[in-house]
Amino acid sequence: MTMTMFFTPEELHALQPIFWISCVGSPIPTGLLGYALLFSKSPIRPWKFFMITTGGLSFLVSLWSWLLYPSNPMTARFLSTEEKVHVIRRVHDSTRSAIEQKVFKRYQAREALLDPISWLFALGSFTLMLSNNLTFQQSLLYLQIGVSDLGSTLVWVAAGGFATAVAITASLLLKLVPNYSAYWAALWCLPAIAGGIGMIALPWDRTIPLLACLLLACNTWGMTYIISLGWTASSCAGYTKKLTRSTMFMAAYGVSNIISPQMWKRGGPRYYGTWIVQIVISWTGTAVFHLVIRWILARRNKERKLWIEQQIAAGNLGTGFVEGRGDEEGRIAKLCE
């Protein structure tokens, strides 16, 4: 939500994967820390040191964000007044949307709730997050396919490096070929589908190929989530509508993450049913939802352009009225564009 007030939609889509490296790349420091703690000779269990370290760092980052992270350009301490105005104007020129206003506009919330696009984004979030527990299950799967305890920790680090490389690649593609968010979101589901099929089809004694398939399945579809999350907010104007649509997206995210762990309670070590659900519903279904969203938005844009052309042909050049707030009388000023 805050990034949509600092960057244009094109910039936002390209920058989102870079910002998310702090998440997808987290296995690198945590994996190395966990690997080091495995050699600890202390009577205190290594996992306790691990939780104290990661919990303490998380608390410090949360405190820093609470104190210093800006809620909108006007509260950004690192920007001068001139820079704040410049940021607000360029985003407004691109989206016709204002910054955060602390006012909940009911008509925008109603518009978001009645818009099928909002529900498609929420449905896509729900289906995609059915596979989210795979991120936490993968360490156990490493052990089940024959990787040692120490080896699984190092593979966890390698997975973080691979996910970071995927995020950088996704950012470059979004920068070089913009305005194709639906296609990029669908594209990053394909490696996950291939990895899932491999986990079902390959013999269980093929450790290295299974490991490669598991890395593909675990560390690529996250770009679909990142692209979708940014597109959810950038595909509409109005702070309340963005907030409502994003809330629907995250509510579906939460419900799906409650269901996701239950899929791994039985069926091991192959988990055929779980993999089929992820392949068909999470990755294929989510890709289809994003393509449908693009089709609807493209049709709306075509209708909007046709309507504008008709208005210009009829001589309606966009004359409007705004209520002035510069004096006590609230004068009406005529605005022509």
C-alpha cells in the first residue's frame, strides 16, 4: 500500500521482487546460522539460540519500521519538501490517485466489493497460498529423499540463493517488458508445475533429480504472489478501494494458510494428493485467474478509450467544476482540461 504512493505502477511492478528479496533470501542467513549452531557444545539446545537470535532481530526490525518507516510521502523524513511534492505529483499524474487520506470512503469500499476483479484477486490469493506450506515442509522433504541433517541445512541456504536469483530475474523482466503482469505471473507458475510433476513421477531413490524438482517447486511460484500483490493495489485508483481490495486479498491469504498445513498430515513420503492439489489448483488455477483478470481489464480499457473518443467527437472536452478550499466562502472554480 505505501509503495503505491511512492512509485508509478510500472516502477512498482519492477521493484516489488527486489523488496521481497529480504523475504525469499532469508534462508541464506538463517541457514548459515542454523548450520553453525549444529556444532554448538552448549547444554542449551541449538534451536533455543536460533529462536532468540531470529526473534531479537525481528523485534529490532519491527521497532525500526514502526518508528521510521513512512506511511506516505508526506511523512518521509528522508525527502525534502520539494521532493515530497514531486513524488506525489508524478504518482498522481500516472494513476490519478491521491495519497493516504485517513478517510474511509464507503462508496469506494462498495465499489471494490462489487468489482469482480477484487474477488478474482482474492480467489487467486487463496488458491496460490494452498501451496505456501511447501516452504516450511521442504526441510522435512529434503530429509525424506535422502539428504543428511547438515546437508539439508546447506540446501536450505542454496534454495535462498536460488530464490534471490529468481527475484532479480523477475524484476529485470518486469522492467524490460512492462504491462504484462498477468503473463509474468502465469509464467512463474510453470517451473513450479514442472517441479511438482517431477516430485510425483520420479522414483524416490533419485535424490539429486528430486532435489532439483523440489527447488523448482518451492522457489519460483513466489514471484506470482509478489506480482499479484502489487497488481492488486495498482489496478485500481482511490486509497479506500486499494485498501479494501488488498484486505480481501490478504484475508484470502490468511484462510488459505490455515488450510495449507492440513494437506501434509497424511500421504507421506510421496504426498501424491497434496502435489496434485498444488499443481492443478495452486499453480494452474492461479495462472488462469490472472489471465482472466487481464482479459477483463483489457476489455474495460478498450471500452473506456472508445467512450473518450466519442466524447471528444461530441465536443465534450472535459470541462468540470471543483470546490475551492482557499477561502471561507468555498467558491466554485471552473476547471478545464
